[in-house]
Amino acid sequence: MYTEPPVFPGRLDPNDRFRERRRTARRRRAIRRLGTLAVVIGGIVALVLNARFIGGDSKKPSPQRPSTATQAQVTTRSTQGRTVAPPDEIRGVHVTGPVIAAGKLGQYLALRKDGLNTLEVDVKDENGEVSFVRGAPALAKSVGAAKPYYDARALARKVHAAGLYLIGRVVVFQDPKLAAGRPDLAIRTTSNGIWTTAHGLAWTNPYDERVWDYNIAVARAAAEAGFDEIMFDYVRFPSDDLSHAVFPHRIAEPKAQIISRFVAKAADELRPLGVRVGAALFGLAATRDLGIGQNVRLLAPHLDVIHPMTYPCLYTPGQYNLSSPPELPGVTVSYSLIDFWQKVKAADAKTVLVPWLEDYPCDGYGPGVDLAYGPAAVRAQIDAVQRGSGTHGYLLWNPYAVYTASALNGG
């Protein structure tokens, strides 16, 4: 299946961006000529009709076409006196709550000069911590999950004042805080303990709709505070050994249907608030069934954005017939995105792809593979995204929130 070069439909060679720029310039010249003609015709029509507002149309061009049918609601919205729309090409980075608490927000906002236009901030992280107290659900406060890392409304104001788009990441089912505070909501063990991963992290029960409601409430709090988009992460079943796991309230329904129903419910409840809704999915979720409930064809119709986690260092030797995927970062990302785009098209969905890209060293991958992943490797991934069909930008991931600024606006 993966013997041919990774070429996206409509993008046939590495020079396509030059050709696209040339076509864009031609279109702009044609549009200007048509615009001049339209002004002349409009003036004549206005005189004939005795129009009251000759030359007074101050409407701006419509924003980018939205990714779902809820156009006016999702693509633009009024928040704290301003209109918010997603950038045509998202160029963003991941920032944690503790990093903001350490007073480092300014250094990320300053990346705008390097091409940054989006900030993705943890609203609820892998440890189950909610990054703010004011506005957090009562359950988050009662189990000790709500932390004073930032004030959500103040953060939104600062990010918007800097001219950036704000995405809130909500880690869903991996949730040690909620599992410890409410064991009845956790995945259990056959000995009636709390099930944990190999790294000792507890998960809440995907079958329990009280867990759904809690995570939607966290997302709602961020949306009401002014976040522009909600991204659900760990929206899946665990990938660890489940031989000793017990799921209370388990029903005879495929995992993919369970996850799809959660996403559908979350989207239905959040969209009236004017936010876009997205989900981060494993980079191989569109290539094969991973057994964790992430089915792209089922999820796409409910999502405005899918964020494939296309980190090359996570792909094993032989994937896509590549002996060492990390050493070919652009090719690896391309193959993954091809599979995602095919699944989105098959679902007849308007979902766009904004993948996660790797901006951290590929250490300990295997014998002879110890890659620093500097600007060239990051740019190779970005180039693959920019050649892709259905892609609307990218997000850079580094667990320590240290980024290759020189790669953001290159090319």
C-alpha cells in the first residue's frame, strides 16, 4: 500500500508551493480587475436604484470557510468585544499550565514575530489537573484537580490582545485526579483497586457518562472564558494491558461507538458557545484499527478539526515500508496525513486536519538513531503539511515547551 512516494491529491511535486504562489498572484490580479469593474457597475446600479449608501459598504471579506455546517456559529464568534476566526494556516505551539504560572507566557506571545499565530494551552492535562480555579466545575475543586496556574479569562484576553488564536486542550479519560477523588468513576481492577497504566497513571471509565459530563463541563468553562477552540486529547480507551481491567457500566457496544458518542455529545453542547471542536488522535489511527476506539470515519462528522499526532519518532521500523521513519520526518508525516485525508473524505465530512508535529529530540529510538531534530527536521514536517490536502496548519509539540522558532515562518 505504501510503495509509492507520498504525494497528496493536487500537489504533485516539491515545486508546487512556488506554482501555487504564482497562481495565487494571478488570481489576485484578476480579482482586482473584477473588483474595479464591479465598483463601476455597482455605482451605476446604485444611481439607478437611488441607493442610500452609495460606496458605503464597509463589510470585510468573509472568513475562511468553516469545517462544519454550523458556519456562523463556529468559524467566527464575538468574544469580549472582538470577532474570532481561525487563521487560514494555524502555526501554533503547546504550552502547559505550570509554564504559564512560572511567568513565561510573554516569551510565547513574542513568537508572533517568528510566524506564530496560535497558542494551544492545557486546560486539563495528563495528570487530571485543571489549570484554573475560577470557573472550574465544582467536581474539579472537590477532588483537588483545580489549580491556580492561570486565570482563564485573563489569559484569553492577553492571548487575543497579542493577536493569537487560543486552543484549549482537555485531556479526557486519563485522569489520575478524578480517579483518586472519585474511585467510582475510575477503571477498576479485578481485585477492586484502581487500574493504572505501566507508568502508574489512573484512567476514568469511558463507559460512564458522568465522566463525559465532567470533561464537557471543564471544556465549557474554557469556552465561556474566551477560548476559541477546544481540543480533546486522550479521547480513547487505554492502550496498555487491560487483562486485569474492569469497566463498570460496560455495555455491548464497540469502543469506537462509545468514543464517537462522547465526541458527538461534547460537540453538540459546546458549539452553541461559538467554539470550534477538535480532537487529537494517534498518528496511525487512520491507517489501522488500534483497538482504542479512535475511528476517523466515525469521529470526523462531529469534529471541526482533527489533530493527528504525527510524531515521526513514534513510528516503528517498517511502518509505511520505511526502515527508519524518524530519519525521514517529512515522508512519515505525509504518509500519515494521506491516510487521514482519505478517511475524512470517505466520511464526507468537512473536518480539516491540523497535525501535531515533533519538535523534540528523537533519543533512544534504536541503534544508530539519535536525532536532535533541529530546524531542518521540523521544517521537513511543516513542508509535508503545507503540501497536504485538507491541512490547515500545524501545532508543534515539545514536552518542555521549548520550540524551534526559526522553523515557524520558513519556506
